[in-house]
Amino acid sequence: MTADAPRPAPGATPPRTPLVARAAAELVGTAALVAIVVGSGIQATELTDDVALQLLANSTATVFGLGVLIALLGPVSGAHFNPAVTLAEWWTARRAGVGGAGVTARELAVYVPSQIAGAVAGAVLADAMFGEPLVKWSTHDRSAGNLLLGEVVATAGLILLIFGLARTDRLRFAPVAVASYIGAAYWFTSSTSFANPAVTIGRAFTDTFAGIAPASVPGFIGVQLVGAVVGLALVAVVFMRGKADGGAPAA
């Protein structure tokens, strides 16, 4: 999600960046993101019993933390921190036939496990910092249909935003735009916008404010992938390439 050079999708990184460095950036970035989400959730519940204030604190910390992480690690790995984004970029590059300009199958096979491992590590780290059990499965059930719909909307919007910025050569705005979108989606989606399979898995390891029951994880991941498909379809329609019918070219 950087703007080092024109590219077909977010996350494409300078070719000289070693894959091990990119994998480390994805692991560390995802771990830090989950630590921010879980840690700020724990802190919020310790400071107030008002659920609205808890969510405000949690979303505010996530906005600032995510923006910093994208700005810092974007030039290394593209700052995906999200298997849905990585899969979407791989699929887009594959369909466009752009070769090494997007995520390759080898990179996909390295990025996704790194993101998942980082997410679990981040949840454990947050629990350790606040004196919680290092691993305690969440009991926060999130299986209701309206929550699943919220995840479709949250993930579709995220993919539309990231790939829309890429199509219009505005990825330099990604740190602010993506963080702002996630902050807003905390409030306008019923699910509080996980929009990330790795983060969903990581948050199952903590029985705190930000947790999700393991039984709810498969449903969330399934609809997140559906949301990614919807998001890519919206990108194809909204940012359609080629001549427009009497319209001006895209910016």
C-alpha cells in the first residue's frame, strides 16, 4: 500500500527487497496491528465501563497505529497485513498478466503464513502486557447474520479503497486513507470491521474486549473472502479502463 512507483495493485514492492525482509515486515506489522487492537481494547475496558467510550478508544488507537505501520513498512512489503489484500493483489496481477509487478504465488505462500503468525503473536503480546492469560480462547460469539453482512461490507469497502487508489495512482494517500476507513468502519459496520482473516484468527486467542470466539472465526473469514470478491468487482466497474462514453479520463 505504498506509492514508490506505478503498479497495478497495492503492495507491489521494490524488486530488490529480499523476500525474507518482506515476510518479516508482514509478520511484525500484523503483530503490531493486533497488539494495538487487543491492547487498546483491554486498556479501554480497564478505564471505563461505557461501551461507547471503549469502542472510541479502541478505534482511535487503531487508526493512528495502522497509519503509522503502513507509512513505516509500506516501502518494504507493501504493508498488506491482511491475507484478503494479498490474495486480491495476487489475483489481479494474475488476471492482468503483469508478471513480477504483483504478488507471485511464491510470495503469496510466504505472506499469508507470516500474517497469520504475526496476528497470533500480537494477541499473545497484548495479553502479556496487560497481565492476561497468554492464550485464552475468546468467548465473544460473533456468528449472527447481521455481523457477517457487516464483514462483507467492511472488506468490500477496504478492497475498493486500496485498489481504487492503485488504479488512480494515489497510493501515496494509503496511510491516511486506509487508517481512516478502518476507523470509520468500526462505527458504521455491525461487526466493528475486522475485514482481515489473519486478524480474525489472532483475536480468537484472547478472551478480552476485541476477541472473537473460535466457532465464529470460519464464518467471518468466509464472508471476508466474499467481501474481497465483491470489492474487486466494484473496482472493475467503478475504475473501468478504456474509453468512457463521452466522459473525461480518470484522474
